[in-house]
Amino acid sequence: MIDSSKFVDFTKALKNVARNRTARRLFNEIPEIYQALLGAAKRYIPGETMDEALQTADKLFAAGYQISLEYIGEDTETEKECERVKNNYLQLIEAASKNIQLPSICTDLSNIGLYISKEIARKNLDEMVRHAKKYQCYIMVNMEEPNTTQDVLDLYYEVAEKYDNVGITLQAHLFRSIEDVYKLLQFSGRIRLVKGVFKVNELQGFQQHTEALNKRYLELAEIICKTHHPLSIATQDPQIIDEVLKNNFLANSNTEIEMLHGVTPLVLKKVKEKGYQTRVYLAYGTQWFLHLCHRIAEYPPNIFQSVSDCLRPIDRKDDYYF
């Protein structure tokens, strides 16, 4: 087994490239680069269009998995661009509700206005949650860069005061999360617990691939489980999953295991076959460069698989889930 700790420098460099707007813009503007990397991206995204994503989602839901969907948005720099992304989400809510029961629709607030103003993001999020309520859908708010955490939480608290169909993502790698979790438990919204993929310094949080981070993740999961609060344990880490099963966290009917589409599907299948709640998180769109980089950064040896996929693209049939 490859020791991931040896890839720390590589991981940091990859995250810097992934968050660089110029690099992402070049990636989208040069068709040759886009097409060259598309083979690797297809391991993790079910398609570039909503229809492709929904086809996969419908099959997975019919097989017994719960479903989360995310439209991978673009760098929104104007209110008009935010409006377009929001409208795409409104269409997704209506389309997903036709064949999937209580689907979660996940969104980055930066894609609907947070980097422009909190007021724009608040307005768009409120409209999305209200629309989702009408179609019996759930909105899950994602977390982003550490310097936006408080703004994201502030907007979540405001909307969660009015609606019961909105949840929030909690990043275990941030030191502050051990305090944030207790306030989040005061709201009814589902908590999606992730390790966190965004770069943090030594004052902000734990570094990736450390026992300290795993310990904090399990500590947060236990705190939430003891209250029987709705919880998505969102991880692909086999060590975490073993501990979750060992400690019987999934015995709570409000708790589920969530994994990203295309990442260790056989593991999720085995968890489902044990009778536990499982969820597949499907991201789609053409702005998948950041998503791909994060999948490699989470487990750097994936770079070898990605190179192989670029040279010989896989046939995305999702057979391993069934």
C-alpha cells in the first residue's frame, strides 16, 4: 500500500492549481486540454449535462441508494451569472423530484453570489430552498474556503430559521468545527460531515492524511449520533468507515453513509447490503476541473488511475453499484 503522507507536497501544489482562477479559465478555454482530461473526470462525474446526471441518479435510486445532486457551477462574478446558475438549480429541483424521493440538491454559495455580496447569496438561497420545499426536495449547503466559513454559516442559520428542508456541511479539519457543531444541533437540518478538502494553515485546522484529523472526524460523528440528529457521514476513508461500523453509528435511522460518485463504489454497495442507509453524491457539469483535482488530492495515488483514464477512458456504466 502506498503511503499517502509522501504526497503532501504534491497535494498542496495540486490544491493551489485547482483554486487558481486563471488556471481553471485556461482549462475551459483550451479544448485540447479539456478533452485530454475528460477521460479522468468521467470516473467521478456521471455526465456533463443534467439529463446524463439524472439518468444515472434514477438508476441508483431504483437500486436503493439515496441521491444527492450538484451542478458544478462556474466562477460567478456578476449578479446575472448568479441568476443563471440559480435558474439551473431550479430546473434541477423540478427534474430530480419526478423520479427520486426527497433528493438532496447541493450548492456552493459562491456560485449563487457569496463572492459578490451576502445579500445576493441570501436571496438566491432562499428562493432555492422555497422552491425545493414545493417539490419535496432538500437543499444541502456546501462548505468552501476557510475564510468563507462564517458567512456560509450565517446564511444557513438565517434560512434554516424559516425552512426545515435545508442542511449544512461541516468540515472536520477546521478546529472551529468542534464548537460549531453544538450550534448546528440547535437546528433541524441534516449535517453532512466531511473531512474537508480546502487548504488550511496550522492555525485553522488539521492537515490531511493525519491520525489527528481522523480522530476529530469520529469525535464529531459521535457527538451528532448521540443526539439522533440527521447525519450524513460523507467519507471514502476505509479506516473511518470501519470505525463507524464498529461503533454502530449507522444503527440510528437518521444516519447514513455518503460517498462521491465513482469513488470506491464496491465499498458503498457492501454497506448498503448490510441494510444501512447509503447515499451517492453526483456532481455534473463542464466545470469539473476543481472536482477532479480534489479527488486526486484526497488520495494522491489516484493520479496514476487518472493518467490511465486519460489514455484509455472508462465506460461509465456504474456496474459496481449494482
